[in-house]
Amino acid sequence: MRVLVIGSHGKVGRHVVRLLHEAGHEARAMIRDAGQTGEMRSLGGDPVLADLEDDITHAMRGARAVVFTAGSGGHTGPDKTKDVDRDGALLAIETAEELGVDRFVMVSAMNADDPGRGNEKIRHYLEAKKIADDRLMASSLDYVIVRPGRLSDDPGTGKVRVGSGLGSGEVPREDVAAVVVTAIEEEAASRSVFELLSGETPIAEAVRSLG
């Protein structure tokens, strides 16, 4: 399956590209900087130059699934967050609708459903994520919205917890990517929204439990 990865050069995105390739998918890695081409190819990706502040139709055309893992991060200011996490996501959703993409997997954030519960310093980030998530849920797309807790660079364990009201906690970026890749084809994940933390359930089993 051809999968467009938006945010392929990010810390989660690089894992997604590699795991898609290992799973036998065609990972189309969307990048803004041609200098990232070699790294994407080394991970098994097929690089395509595109910018979320412009038309991305050429990058998405032919893709059956889209993974949106681009993000400015909670440490950036409101303007950059709006450009990427809100407006960039909205552009990707609208383009996917126009092109008839089969599944759209959004890497969101815990507390995006209720930004007031989150840290005040990143409220603008959570508010942008909420707008994007709400738009995706209202779209015609078959969506999966993954809301991980605090991200770590620890090696993935292959075991997680999924659901709602999980409380605070961490999850390795590698495990987030593995959940994303698993959810692309898992029917039980269709039109699902869930929180994600490290746990004791193997990833494939956890994703199947969403149905």
C-alpha cells in the first residue's frame, strides 16, 4: 500500500517510514528540504518534496493512506503552531477528501479533546490539535486519531495501553509509530480515537481491541 507520511523527518515520522518499509508498504516520505532525501531513502522511504503551507496534491496523489505526524511541538509559539498543527492538518484532511484516500491516521496529543486540562504552557498546541481532530472526525474519511502521552526516545517495547481516561504517562516514539503502522490496515481501528501509553498489551492485540 502506498502511504504518504506527512512529517516524515520528525522523531515519530522517521520510525513510521522505517516500519512501513519493513511491513512491505510503499512509504512516500513528504519533506520540505531536499537535503533530507538521502536519510529518507536510507529508511526505506520514497521522498517527495512538498510544503504544508502550499498545495500538497502532487505528494498525496495515489496514496491509499495518509499519516499526519507533522507538528511544531508544544515549545513553539502560537503562530507556528497554527501554521503546522492546525492549518497544515486542515489542508491535509481536505486534500485527502478530494483525492478519496482510504484511511487517515492522525498523531494528535493527550488532552487534545479538552485543552483546558493540559499544561497552560502548551494550551495553544492542544487547541490547534483539537481543531484538527474535530475536522477529521467530521470529514468523510475513515480516520484513526492517536493521542499519545509524553513522548520519549526510549527503545520501543512493543507493548502499550490504549483507550480513554488513561491518566498521565509516557510512551516511546517508536511504539507510537508501531501503533500508527498497525492501525493503517486494522479494520477494528476504523473511525477510532484513543489515548496511548506504555503498557503490557502487545501492539497488534491492543489495536485489534479498539473494535
